[in-house]
Amino acid sequence: MRTTLHGVLVATALLAAPLAGPAQAQAQAIVPGFDSFTLPANDDGSTGSVALGFGFNFYGSSYSNAFVNNNGNITFDSALSTFTPFPLLTTNRVIIAPFFADVDTRGAGSGLVSYGTGTFGSQPAFGVNWPDVGYFSNGVDKLNDFQLLLVDRSDIGAGDADIYFNYGAMQWETGDASGGSNGLGGSCARAGFSNGINVAYELAGSATCSALIDGGANALNTASNIGAPGRQLFQVRNGTVVNVEVPEPASLALLGIGLAALGVARRRR
């Protein structure tokens, strides 16, 4: 039996069939722009609350601001410094994470996280770029290139939005403080979203080492749910993501969620 995402504790699953959208007009997954502001080189840092430029209804709550977190995600109530990725439902907060892992931009040769407003497909949008970023600690022998776009779709309905995860080269999956070695192995990256209460979704291959990086079984820069390699689209309508299905039943036990998976929120550097 399959059920829609709304109101279900979910495990990693494949996305629904390809859907049409403005993304398909783009030749490359990562789009230029959305770089008016830059987060200085850091490890586990975040911005303050920044304006999205529009209102966004996500599972019954409306948001007009977000926190950009260096470690591959945005949150909405406060910044998130956690570096070891954990099952997204266990955040107890709203999170959208194109690549939740231990990003470290302090190394010479790492790009810096940038963000800002702009347009995408003629619609207002907020974007965050993680351009060729390194991993903890100061690792730059492998670099990851990814982007989050949150696109206003109030042309369809008040508070509606499209969420895009866009990927270029993805070469590392873990920080060295998360059990990894040289960016590989250990507690590997997760990608997806959660309403922080009872809904979460993670891409196929999330938390599976070697799956999401280049050449992996679920390589982010080639996978897609809209027929555009390196791009995932989540359509939020009336507060609910409508283009994802998940298996049932699901439970905390089946998901393997435990306190041990949470890791440590902060570390001394």
C-alpha cells in the first residue's frame, strides 16, 4: 500500500514520476545568481534570519524568513549548527536540506556559501549556493557544488512554492568528525526535508555511503524526478508537498531513528 506524504513518518523513498516545470527549460542544473550575500568562511556557521521575499506555507505554517546554515540546509525558527547528519524527522523543527553534511569553507580553495533573492521561471525566488565547498576539517581535495531554490508560486495559490535541489559535481559525503576519512565513509550525507513534527522525506540513497556522490547508485548530479539530470523538484501546494509518495507503514523503529543517530550538536574547534 502506498500513501501520500502528508501526516506520515517516512523512510527514504524514490520520487514520483517525472513532472513538468520551469526547471526543464534550464540546460544546467545549477542556475546563476542568488549570490547577493556571502557567508564568510566558517565551519558550522549560519546567517541570521534573512528575508525570502515572499510568504511560504509549509505544512500549515507560514514563513517569510529563514536561516542559511553552512552545513547544507536552511531552517526557519533558529540557526542549526549540527554537523553530523541525522534522520530529518528528528530535528523537531522545519528543515530543507539539499545536502546535510559537514561543510567547511575555511580551506584554501573552498567556495563560500552565498544567498539572495532573484527570479526563476519568471517567478520571485530565494536561493542558496554551496559552490565547490569543502568538508571538515579544511578538506579541499574533494569539493561539492549544489544549490537550493525556493520559488514563489503564489500565481497558483497563496503560499504555494516550488523547492528545487540542484547539483553539480558532488565528490565528498562526510566530514572527518562524523566518522569519515578524507570526505568518505562514516555518517554520510542526507538530503530531503521535514516539517519537524510528523512529516519527513529523504532522497533515495540518503545516509547511504557512496550512493549520493558522483558515480554512486543515486548520484545527485545525474538523478532527477523531472527529467533534468542533477535537479529535484518538490511542489508545495496548499502547504503540502504533492509530488512525493512514501511507503506505509513507517515508524521510528523502521526508520532506525535513535538517540545515537543524533550525534553531537556542537564540537569544540
